[in-house]
Amino acid sequence: MKYCAALFFVGLVTFGCRAGNDVDKKVIVNVSVQRAVAKDVPLTLSAPATVYGKSEAHVSARITASVQKVLIHKGQAVKAGQILAILDRRDLEAQHADALANAQSAEAALERMERATIPYQLTQARGDLAAKKAALDLAKKVYERRKQLLTEGAISGRDLQTSEAEYAQAQANFNAAQTNLDNIEKHTAKEDLRTAQNSLAQSKARESLAAANLSYAEIRSPFAGTVTDQLVYSGDMAVAGAQLFTVADVSIAVARAQVDADQVTAVKVGQPCSFSKNDGSGPVVQGKITVVNQAVDTARRTVEVWCEIPNHDGSLRSGFFGSAKISVGNAHQAIVIPTSAIEFEEGTQTGKVYVVDSNNVAHLRTVTAVPINDHEVRVLTGLHAGELVITAGEYGLPDNTQVNPGGANQ
């Protein structure tokens, strides 16, 4: 942007002597000019932006324990799953050993029940049923024989009653043995087996929980990247939920830009974008828009937009601050003039230019414009294509001054 001219040219004033009197000639100022042109120009938005890794995690402890050893330090690269630090785990190892032993005992108990206890109970019940069946058959034969003898008068009625009672008792014993076998086959065996299976499942769950707690003593990186922050050292107490490390994957960087809420409607996912540091160090890197937030930051009246940038060479680091430029389309046949032709009012889009008419008279004109790049400005109002604007020599120039176009270059 040009806010002041570097040079001030004054036209040559000549004096002549006519009829013995000095007569002033009109002052003409030498200037450089250039015509405003109409051409298609890219439309861009600029916004402050901070670089982050595409993946960034604050790694914390799942348990509270003292830090036994730190294996990776700030600035080092890590692989996915690599151990960053180890916590004291002696109590967790004991808990896991106890849970593992209980699980093994429950597994053995289930195996015994499946292979010995239940088959033995079934064999015993079936044997008892067979014995009761034999006793019932015998009692029945005795009863029927005595019933025949009673009709023949060979025995008394008391003997038949005794045989009848013995037969009834044998029938009851058989029925009880049959019921017992049915219960073992249909209910007891299944319930005992299910109880043993549940006990094993519970023991294994407790063993898995103990194993998980034991694994929490190893603080691991969630993905490949770089440790960008380290908040713990050997001997410290790691508290559950407290951050220990920050791991960032900056192989793909994300410049998170804060775009003015009134301008963000022009920003779409997939549009080209670029990022450059404010101090001018490092190259301008190219990327594309991947995220346009749907919420407005009410404090700043901005919307966060992500410009995703390949960063295989590691030139961008997490925390870099700069500016993101987003391409939002093209302006067809826009009026373009050199940056040197306009003087902006600071912090606005309003500027002043000198327009030279066909009589080589410079007229001060107010326009609205926006920068395209460091060398060109797009004029929104106040100027037409083909008009001559002064690009050098206009500093301190009064309105309606006669000028010599091209004179500044002589």
C-alpha cells in the first residue's frame, strides 16, 4: 500500500521578458500515470490464523500413581502406541495376579462340573431309578401272586393287605427316583452348570479389569507425531485425568483462521487457501479449506475456518501465527490500478486517487477499493476503466493542477 509518495516533482517555471515586464508562466507538475484496466481478478479473504496439527492430543493418566520413568521428552518424534512414560504399578500387578488366579480356579471348577460332578449325579440317579424299578416290579408280582392265592383260600386277607402296602411303597419310591432324575437332567444340572459358567465369566471380567488397570501404568502415544509439550518428569505424581503430554501430528498442518462473520458466507469447503507468517519468514504455503464452523464466536464476531496444508517437510510448526488467505472466486472485469496510485485512509477501504483528464489536469477523487496483492488494487467505486491515474509525483499536489504525464520518468 502506498500512503505517501516518495518524491515530489515540481514543474519547471520559466520566465520571459516581454515589453520590459516579467510575466509568470503557469506551473506544470511532472507526474507518472497509468490507465485503470478492466480484468478478471481473484477474490480473496484474509484472516488471522494459528497453525495446529491435524491431529493433536492431550495425553493424560487414567490412574493416580507416581511416575517411575519418562521415556520420551518434549520435541521428540513418536510412533503410534509408543510408551511415553511408565507409572508405578506394583499394586496393580498384585491385583492382576489375584484376579488371574481366581479366574483360573473358576475355570477349573467349571471343567470339573462338566466332566465329573454332573455326570456322576446323573449316573447315581439313573442307578437309583433302576433299583427302584426292580423293587416295584417285584412288589407288583408278589401282590398279584398273593391276590391269586387269596381267591384260592391259600392265604389270609391280612397277607394280601401287607403285599398291597409294599407294592404301593415300591411305586412311591420309583416315582420319587424318576422325579429326582428328571430334576437333575432338566434343572439341577443346567442350573449348576450355568452358575459355574457365570462364576467363570465374572472372574474373567475382574481379571480383564485388573489387566486394563495394569496397562494404564504405561502412558502411550495415541498416534504418530511429535511431543510438543511435556508436563511430567520422573518422580512426579501423575493424577488421573491430568494432562501429562501433548502429541501433535503436523505432517498435515491446519491453519485455523478467524474469518469475519459478515464475510464467511463466501467461504466454502474445498476452496484454495494459503498461510504465511506475519513476520514474513518462511514461504507462503498452499492448502484447501476443510472445515467451516457453523457457530459464531460471539466475543470476536468471527467464524473459525480450517485451511489444511501438507507439511511433509515440517516447515510449519504447531503454534505459528500468521495470516490465512482464502480464494473465494473471481471478480469479472474488475477495475484495477497500481497500489502506488491510491492513498488509503487507515483501517478503511476508502482512498484518494488523482485522475488526469484529457486536458492534463489532475482531479482529486475519492474511491473505495480493496487490495489484490502487494502491487494491485481493485477499485469498487469511483473510477472507470481507461481513466488515467497518477502513480508518482502527486504528493502534496493541489486539486485541478496542470500536470505533465510521463514527466516524472524523464
